[in-house]
Amino acid sequence: MIASPCINICAMNPQTGLCAGCYRTIDEITAWARLDDPGRLDILAAVGRRRQAHQPHEKDSRRNGKQNG
């Protein structure tokens, strides 16, 4: 069984329709318990894409903040 991506920061963003913590829609959140593993994997793939789309500069700022030497 695949674990939920919930991180207990449950707040729906009215502009995006996504949870601020797990990047799922309300329909995905409510369906999670009824889904089989392939269905959950589909949601996790969508969550990954959404997370990247909403946090595109996070990796860049970390990389640019490091100083070598």
C-alpha cells in the first residue's frame, strides 16, 4: 500500500485548487482511501509535476547559495 503524500499542512489554495501541503486536489484527497496502488501512483506523479511547477526556483536558489572553496 502506497502512503499518502499528506504532510499535515492542510489548506486548500482557492486560486490553484490544490492543498498547500501535498499539492492534491480535493477530489484526489477524498478518493485516496478508495484507490488502488496504480491510482495512487497516478496522483503521486501529478503531485510531483505540480510541486515542480509551483517551486521551480527552489533548487536554483539552493545551488546558487552554495560557495565552493
